[in-house]
Amino acid sequence: MNKAEFEAWKQHTESSKRDWTLDPVHNGQNGQDYLFHRGGVNGQFIMVSLGLAKIGNYEGALPHIGEASFQILHSNEYGSDNDAFLALMHKGGFGFLKDFVTVDESGLF
């Protein structure tokens, strides 16, 4: 990783302090999972993969979320990723839905 890439990852991590942010590497493309995080270097995460939703905390996401240690606090199996997202939006309320819709409008989904 060069200096410019390092700075870009740090900026992305910093941008996740208040709002849920979709990790640009784990963004559901090419059959990958989805990883949302909030809190900057230490915070909360939501991962959806093959209908399994995991929710928990992470620490040490510097320069990016891939460097973090994850602690799963809750997981639940749903029929599909779509069903998992519907349940998360229902349970996460307006705040998560607002951030999720913002990501959706960016063309990532």
C-alpha cells in the first residue's frame, strides 16, 4: 500500500464515525459479502453473507476495517441476503435505513 492509498483508507475509516458506511472491498459485488461499519477505528459492524447476518463490535480498524478485530455479538440465519437486509432495516430503525438508502443511491447496489 502506498502513501496515497493509506491516506484514502484512513479517510474512509474516519468518515464512518457517525454514519453506517459500506466497506468498499466487501460491497456485495462479485458474490462477496456486505460489511457495514460505524465508529471509525473502533465501533460496530453488520455483515451479511449468504443470508447470514452478523452484528457486533470491532477494534483497531487502522488504516481500514480489514485490519480490525471483530467480536460477533449476535447472528441470525435468514433465507437470503434480501431477507437479512429487510430484518436489519426493521430492527435498525430509521437511522440505519437512512444510511442504507444513501449507500443504495450511490449506485453500489
